[in-house]
Amino acid sequence: RLAPNWYVYPGFDSVAMLGELSKQLNGGSGAIEQTHAYLDHKSALDFISLCNTPRYLAWRDSFPIEESAAQLRELVGCAGLDVIALGPGDGRTEVQLVRGLLAHADRPNLRFYLLDASQPLLSRAFRHAMDSFGDQPGVFVCGIQGNFHHLPRYAQLHYTPARSHRRRLYTLLGNTVANLDHEPMFFQTAFTGAAPGDLLLFDVDYGFTTVIDAAEIQRKDPALHNPLPEPSKRWLGGPITRYCQEAQSIAFSLRIDTNRPLGGSYGLQTIATVGLPGKRTKEFCMAQSRRYQPSSMVECLRKLGWESLGVFPFSGSETRPRGLFLFQKQFPRLKH
């Protein structure tokens, strides 16, 4: 109980990252890396507010916690478990999952790691996890401020003296996968420390069409027929207001991205058009979200050595087509 339970990895510098964000917003047009949308305290507060809107709460209520936790308990058995939550945001969904994993456990043996680049978001998630499990025997909660794109550097999450007695469960919940620039490359490089038997859990949205054509997507995807919600505008417009010195106005629109590495997937880019003095403008891609074809996602992970153990559908009041995917790392295939 007296072990350190908050780490900042060497080389991680959120102040420098804010400096880079400011330079980019005061330069020309471009794309803002997703991590920068959560960095400062006001962005984190706006994102937390977004997480408490009816639309987001409906997603959380429909999340298949019980079904996925039951299968995970069966897979892990009596082995110790390290839950490594990548980009947990406010941490509420991850805490719900851990509660499900601990259900019916007489002698828990679980380490709960929360890894996020945003110190204020990590602080909120860590506090919620500590309030939930801080007094529970057999559960260790740890906050790690770092970038999950650099996951292989974080030796603490990969070093296990008795490898056979523990499993790792990596999670990317809250549609985090949909923010990645290149999903196959991320899966290939981020999980090089995963051992056979380790588990991977993430959720994605499905496409509204399998025809990857901009005109067809424009017709079928309802997000393109509605204005960006005000909480999203406040969250994504905040960094521009605070760090872009000449900004006088911000207008948002969605742009279709069909140039994706996974077959059957497409993306929606949230574009901020910033008004400047002299009727000048510049554009920034502030966020990206993708829609996927489930079979293409399963095939991508299979080629990288991850076996699909099932897809859990979302239910309840949430009617948006999406699923929660569970994979297990396989032993390398022998070459003949």
C-alpha cells in the first residue's frame, strides 16, 4: 500500500507539447494531433462536460460490461491480471469494467494501470479509480502520465518476473481506436511487449455503408446531416481561442476521408475554419473519427497474431451500430 502509484515517464513534457500546439495554431493550416485536444485543464474540463451529455451517457449505458467481463473472467481464471487502460479519459467505463472483473472474486489479484497524456484527465480517472478500489485488498491502482503511442518504452508495464502467473488486458475504450492515424501500424508497434495469452479489448463504430464512396457516405451517415453539437464545439474550439492569437471566429464542418488503410472503413474529420483579420482564413483538422467494417478489423488483427474471441454488441437505448472487440495474443507460428 506504500508503493509509489503515480509515474511520469522520462522525456514526457506536456508543457513542451502545449508549446508545439501554440506554434502550429499560429502557423499555417494543418492537422492537430488528437492528444493536444486534451492537454490543458480547460480542454480536459470541456471534455469531461462532453462525457456527461445525454448522447455520451447513452453510449456508456449501452456498453456491454457484464458480457465482456464474464468472458474475461473465464479466460483469466485464477491468474493475476494487469489491466492497462490506454487513454481512459475520465476513467468511468474502465472502472465499470474492473468492477465486473472483480465480481465473484474471493481473492483478487489485479493491477489497474491508467495511462494518459493529459494530466488533468488522468488525475480525474485516477481519483475515481482510487475511490472505487483504494480500500479493496488485492487491487493496486496506478496512474501513468505518458503517451500510449510510446507504450513499448514503458518497461514497468512489460516486466513480469513470473510471466506464467499473470495476464495483461490492454483496453482502448471510448472509440479511442477511431482517433488513430494508422490503425494497423499502431497495433503492430504499440503491442510489441504483449506476450502470448495477453488480451486486447476495444470498441469501434461501424460504417453506415460498405460502399466507400464520398457521395454514398454523404447520403448514408447521419453525422453529416446534423451540425456539430455545442459541447463538441466548445471542446475543440477551446485550444484555438486560447492559443491562436489572431483568431476572430471559428466555424466547424465535417469532411469525409476515404483514404484509410483498413478495407471498408472511412473517416470523418472535424474541420475548424478560423477567421483572421483582413478576411483571411485557415483550416485545422481538430479531430478524426472512423467507421469500420468488423470483418476487416478482425482480419487486420489476425495477421498481426491476435485471435478474435468475439464481438459484443452494444444494446439498450443506444441504436448506433458499434461493437466491443476482444482479442488474444497467439504464440508465433513456426516456420517450416
